[in-house]
Amino acid sequence: MKIKNIKNIERFFEVVDQCKGRVELKTSEGDIINLKSKLSQYFSLAMIFSDGNIPEIDITASEPEDMEKLLQYLIRG
């Protein structure tokens, strides 16, 4: 799933933390980062905000209910 315009990154990571399965960020270089890891969350924050804006990011979730949680975050914030 491609995500744009994440306005509340703290809330986004709260939703990721609530997910039961793996939630991964695929970078433009083809790397896959496990967003369930706090260290990876800090790394991805630095990567995402390095140029001052939030680009489109590609997120995958291993569990369908986790994907639903992420979609609800996008809809409701």
C-alpha cells in the first residue's frame, strides 16, 4: 500500500505498534525495514524527514487486520 501525507507520525507509529504481524516499509532502494522495531522506526523517521517533506512510502502488513488498522488510520487520522 502506498501512503502519502502522513501528518501525525507519532499516531502512525502507535497504530503500527498495535499491529499483530509484521509491518514493513519498502525503500526506493529496495530495502525492507521492519517498522515494528523501535530502532527501525527512528531510522525510518530520519530517512523520511531528511529533506523536510514526507514522500510517498510503500507499506506492507503481513496480517489483513493490520492492513485494516493502517487504512483506518489513513481515513480517520
